[in-house]
Amino acid sequence: MTQAPTPTADTVRRLVRSLLKEGGDGTGGPDVRPVTEDREHTWWVGSRHVLRLAPDREASVRRRRELRLRELVRPQVPVAVPTSVAHGDWAPGLAYTLDTRVPGGTADEHDVSAVGEADLAGLLSGLRTVPARQAEALGVPRTAPRSLEALRRMAVHAAERLAAADEFDAARLHQLTPPGAAQLAAQPGSAVLTHHGLTGAHVLVSADGRVRGILDWTAASVGDPAEDIAGLAVAVGSPPAVRAATLAGYGARPCLRGLWLARCDTVIRLTDRLEGRTTGSLPLLRTQLRRAWEPILLERVTDLQEDEPEP
């Protein structure tokens, strides 16, 4: 397979010079800079745009699909979805999209307010209204729900290693028993369109705590709605995530399933990072672990012996 070129400031500037008519920086093109040092395929362009470059052909397929999906989702959700002002190929077979910049900081920078929780509820309920068949017709894949019991077993082993490193109290995972994990299995017929990539960096929050936009829809799938609840638990904290899901009409079962997906995931991710299997920011992973393990009232009072109807 041909090695994809590494984008440089000159590459990016040449690409956008013919697309935008805005003031440059005195060097014959707009001011361009990587969003972060470790994201060489995502660039700020001036103060109003962001350029996202696909690094390979598989990512290009997702980028092109995202353009169509955003138009399908936009009327259904109360928060901003990025708008593309130009798209095409930046290298043979490799897609780009030049999007308008959505204002706001990330959920890693700002806490979500009560009104922001209502914004997130609107996001979750809006995604449920998108017909799955329409999303699949755009190429959005259908994904099977994960086994919470298998994830629980992995997390138990990871938690023991975190405990040995004085990073986590492994006994906290004893709250999720094998019978409990079985009770929280995904219910048949519950699949909906999900963002499936909600992180603090993808949830834009204003200084007053309102959720202003949701970025990066390339991982979207038709599947388990608990995955988006889990993503929000990691991004904004378990209590706001569960309150938002409840406002969106989800019952205790998907809320608790999302909560425990997030808790197991964050334990495993931090262990993998500490043991050198992955890279990433240790402070951020520790923050995500703390958010996911924030206590919620629901887990202390809910009895799921009887199935509850889902709306």
C-alpha cells in the first residue's frame, strides 16, 4: 500500500488558498496550524475554519459518509453539527473536508450546566428519531452490542493491576456482579443511530455550560444507545450523562448499562496506558476514570428484577 504523505503547513496552505478568500499571514496564504501537536491531520485554518485530512482510504470512506450523515442528523438535534464549506481529495484517494469552526471550548475545559444537560438530552432523543434505515442507506454500519460480562471480566483483571499501582480501589468493581452484568445486557430491538465517539474533545461547551456542538461523526453506527450514554459519562461525568439520558426518555437499564460500560472502559484504558500498550495523556485518562466513577443515585436504588418498558 502506498504510504500517505505527511501534511505540512505548505500542503495545507496550498490546499485552502483556492478555497477561501480571507486575509493571509503575509506569506501568500491563510494562517494554518495543527489543532494539537499529535493530530497532524487536523488543522485550524484562520479563525473560522478547520481542515480535516483523511490519513488513509478507510478514513476517507468515513469522511465522505460523514458529510451525508451530518445533513441527515442536523434537523433532528438541538446542538450545532459542523458544516462543510468544501470537500474533495487532498492526495490521490484521500479525502478532506473544510468545515466551519463551531464556537465553544471542549467538555474537558468547561463543565456542563443543567441547561447543558437538557442540550445533551435533545441530542440523545434526536438521534433516536433518525430512521435507522436512512442512516444505513448512507453506509452507516450496524454494530452488535458489546458483552458487558466479557468487559467486566477484563476490567476486574485491569483493576487489580491498577490497585497494585495505587491508582484505583479494585473492590469498587465488585458492585457489578456477573448476574448484574447479565441483567444489563442490551435489549433486542433497541438499536438506534449513535454518534459512537462522544468524548470530551467532541462535545463543545460554552463558558456558561451550554452544549454548543458535537464534532466528528465518522464513527457513527446503528447500535446500542448505551454506548453514547457511556461516552457522555466519560466526557462530562456520570451524573450529568445519566440525567441527560433520563430526560431523553431512557429507562434505568440502558442508563446503568452505559454507566458500567464507561466504568469498565476507563479502568482498562488507564491500565493499558500505564503498562505501555497504548499512548495518550495520563492526566486525561485519570480524569476520565474519575468522571465515569462519580456516584449516581440510580445505581443505589434501582432494582432491575423486572424488565421495565422502554419508550
